[in-house]
Amino acid sequence: MKDKRIAVLESRFGEHLAALLEKQGAIAFRAPALAEEPDLDPEAIRRLIADWTAHPVKLAIFQTGVGTRALFEAVDKLGLGEQLLALLAESVVAVRGPKPTAVLHGRAVRIDVSAEEPYTTAEVLAAIRNVALTGERVLVQRYGETNLGLEEGLEARGAKVIEAPTYRWALPQDIGPLVRLLDALERREIDAAVFTSASQVRNLFTVAEQRTGVDQLRRNLNSVLVASIGPVCSDALETAGVHVTLEASPPKLGPLVEMLRGAWDGKQDSGRRTQD
């Protein structure tokens, strides 16, 4: 991986990912593709709690620490914190990973079901397989965008899904790094591109549509090694017409970096797609 120029589109953990790559001798090209924006309407939260009180929720699923914390803080500001705790006490509470677990423990919320590693949607659905959901209401703490796989899995079991929005993904205010990435791809100055969410793919193509054009971006990405964090991200890339060279398994940054290193060391089949 020495001296390979690798585009990093991750925002929140972009610095960490860049450091992991640079430890392997790579040159990280930072181009954050997402901005995290609050999506908490106080009146919508108030209506959510009132509706929950009138129509009990069988299962509440918390997916991220950031979103879980934001939801509690919003409810606190409305003076409804105790009411939310009482509602959760009457529901089955499921968590996707250690971060929402820590937030809920900090609020003394009982956790009934925890997804196993690597904490993907598949593990969440597996963890709640014994919870009867036909005709029941399920609250899902949304993160960034709707988790369509989770929503479809719940609805297939006869549940009615209610989303609790907390934050959403948007384009960064400064798209300069993304524009520079498009130019670097055009000049063949990039050896690989690392995508860690489906939203990054869509945002990069949105910027390209306004600049070099999506066809040119598609061709340029297909001329470099493209690494994906997992199946949802890979599906977004393939939908955009981009070949995924590597898919991390499990879907975490460490294994993703190791697969990249292996690809250049000749230890990894660069065309192999792994399973989530």
C-alpha cells in the first residue's frame, strides 16, 4: 500500500481512517462526503410521545449512540423525559451495538435484545426474531437516512414501523474537497477510493452531476480499486454502475484497511466480494 493515493470519503471517522491508511504507507486523500445535520422537530417529538402513549409500541430499536442521545436530549427539553422512560419500560428495547447501549445504560433503560457483532441490519433482525410483531407497532431510531433493509424486514413480519428521526445526512457546505477528488480521479491521481456509507456514493454522484458528469465519474471510479464497508454501501455503488473491488467482512474500518493492504500485497483476491 506504500505511496498509494487513497480517497477517503468518510466524515465522522475520516481522520481515524486516514491515520490507519497512512500507517500502512498510503497517502490519504480526504474528501468528506457527508454532513451530519440535526433533524429533531420539537413538535414532531411531542406528537411522537403522545402517539406512543395512546398507541403502545411493542418494540423500540435504537441504532446509533449519537441518535439515541439526541432523542433523549430533545425529549428532556420538552419535559417529557420521565414519560419516555415509562414508555420504554413497557416496550421491548433492542439495540444495534455498543454505542446506543452505553447511552441507554446511562439513562437506566432496560435493554432486552442486543444485536451481535458485526452489528449490521442482519444481526438486528436475527436478534428480534422471537419477538412477535404481527399487527404491532415498532419504533425505529433513524440515523442519517431510513434503514430500508430494517424497515422492509419488520414490515415483512407484519409490523407497522414508526421512525424517530434524530439527524440526517446532507452534502457538506464546503464541497471543495469533493470537487478536487473528481479532478484527481480525472487526472488518474487516485489509486483507490474507500466508501463507508451509501450516502457518500449518492452525494459524490450529486456533485459530479453538477461538475464533470456522472458518466465520467463512473468511468473514473471503475478504473481504480473501490473498497466498500459493507453490502448496503456496495449496493449503492453497483446501482451507480461502479464495480466494487473489495467489501469488508466484518463491516468495520480495521478489516477494510487490512483487505486493502492485502490487495496490494497479493494476499487478497481483489475481485472477491465477501458476505456481510
